[in-house]
Amino acid sequence: MFSAIGSAQSIVVLLLSLAAFGAELFALVDCLRNRPDAFVAAGKRTKKFWTIVTALAAVFGFVSINSGLLFSIGLIGFVGAAIYLADVRPALRQVSGGRGGQRMGPYGPW
């Protein structure tokens, strides 16, 4: 019985690790797609800084996949990517206008 619970917990940890790694990769790719001047215009740190943060987050996430001992390292990586996705990305989208900003129709926003 305990082995079934341990096995279920391992599967849940693996799925969470894979989801976190996916978010970290998404943050890294999104960071690389933005222009360097957009970061300064948004009042955030430089593109180089956020590229390093999201790249380290992706590395930490990859290393922690299916490793119970390194779960805390994966969590640190996820926090870095989450800060980028929750704070920096919306500011960049607002500054750069088009990509994902407010959609405008012929009579105003929709």
C-alpha cells in the first residue's frame, strides 16, 4: 500500500516538475524574443539580466526533473521564471504595443 502512495507521489512530482520546466522554457523564449530597448522602456532591468535569470531558471528546472533531492533548486528556478511571467512580460507587452496588447477593432477595443 505504501509503495502505491509513494509511486503516486513520484508521478505527481514528475508532472509538476515537467510543468514548471515548460513554464521556465516559455519564459526564456519569450525573453529572447523581446527587443532590448523594450525592457528599459518598461522600467524593468536589462534584457541581459532577464535572459540570465530565465536561462538559469530553465537549467535549474531541467536538473530538478524527477529528482526529489533537487526539488528546492527547481522551485527557485520556477520562482525566477514566475516573476518574469507575472511582472516583466505584461510590462513588455504593454510597451511594445501589438503583441498581446489590447485588441482594437474598427470601433474601439474588444
